[in-house]
Amino acid sequence: MIFGKLWRALRAQLNKVANFFWKADPIAQMQYEYDRAVEQLREGRLGLEQYRALVERVSRQVESNKKNVKGLEAKVKAYLQSGNRETAAKFAVELQKAQKELAENEAQLKLHEEAYNNNLTKIKHASGKLAELKDKISKYDADLKMSRAEAEMAQLAHDFNFNVTTDFGQMEQVVQDKIGLNRAKARVAADLSSEGLADIKAEQEMEKTQAEDVLRDFEKQMGLVTPETAKVAESAKELGPAAKKKEVAG
């Protein structure tokens, strides 16, 4: 009793494993069943060929029996016509045996022919069913692959819904935050680059003016006349009378 329970439990587990592999790839299982059926059909065809050889052998035996019967009938008639009844009776007995053997072989031939034709019909029917099964497996395989692709595309379309509650939406938010941070850094850098620029320019202008004043003082001390000093002197002459007029007006 214990062993019976253990055996039933083991069979249940094996059946569970078998069902798992069966459902994992049904197309492969169908292909396996198809290949096994093809192999069985091939073996059946070989058996049918061997059976047909038996039918042909019995058929030849029947033809031989018919020839033997005809020959014995001719001999019986010939001996009867010649008045040799003893010999005719002898061949009549052989004829009776030959006719009996012919009848038995004809009956066997009829049975064998019927059995052969029945098996031939079954194999032809099985071949047609296998062809249909092959087409069906191909169709199922294509439909299964297409349905898987449609399911994956549907899931992909669902995953591509950029909602903030989805992973893609959260990743998109992170990317947008990083883009905003990078733009902020660039803006700060640009703002900092222009800070104090006016002071620097003013300082440079002042240094340039001071250098020009030093240079003019040097030219005056050395008595050098350059276009720059000439312009300065001329400006001073023009400025003198205007200043005087201002003083008079005052």
C-alpha cells in the first residue's frame, strides 16, 4: 500500500514535469508528434510493401493452380476419349486436389487483396492527414509567433507611456532634471564671465591714459615733436581763446 502511494505520488510529479515542458513549447511537441507519426507511417508503408509482396506471391500461386487445373482437365478428357478410364480416374483425383487447392488459394488471395486495399486506404488517409497536420503546425507556429510579437508590442506600447508613475516617466524626469541643471550651469558660467567686465575695461582705459600722459611728459622734456604732441599743442591753442572768451563773458 505504501509503495502504491509512493508510485502514484511519483507519477503525479512526473506528470507535472511533463505538462510543464508540454506547455513551454507546444509547437515543438506538435512537431515531435508529427515526426513520430511520419516514422510510423514510413514503417507502415514498408509493411504494406512486404504485404503486397505476399499478395503477389499468392496471386502467382493462384495462376499456377489455374494452369494446373486446366492441364488436368485436358488430361482427364483425353484419357476418357481414348477409353483409358483408369488413367483418367487417376488424373481426375489429382484434378480434384488441384481444384481444392485453387479454391483455397483464391480465397486467401481475396482476403489478402481486401486487407491490402484496406491498409492502403488507411495509409493514404493518414498521409493526407499528416499533410494537413504539417500545414496546421506551420500555421500554428506562425500564429503563435505573431501573437507573441503582438503581445510584446502591446506591452512595449504600454511601457512607452511616459507617465510619471512609470519607470520610463521617472527616467524621463531624471533626464529633464539633468538637462535643466546643465543649462543652469551654463547660464551661471555666462553670467560670471561678464561680471566685473566694465571695471576691467575702465581700469584698462585708465592705465592707457596714464601711459599716454607719461609719454607726453617725456616728449615735452626731450623737446620731441610727434603728431600726437602736435595735436595736443594745437588743441591747447584753440582752447586758449575760447577760455579767454569765457573769462570775459564771466
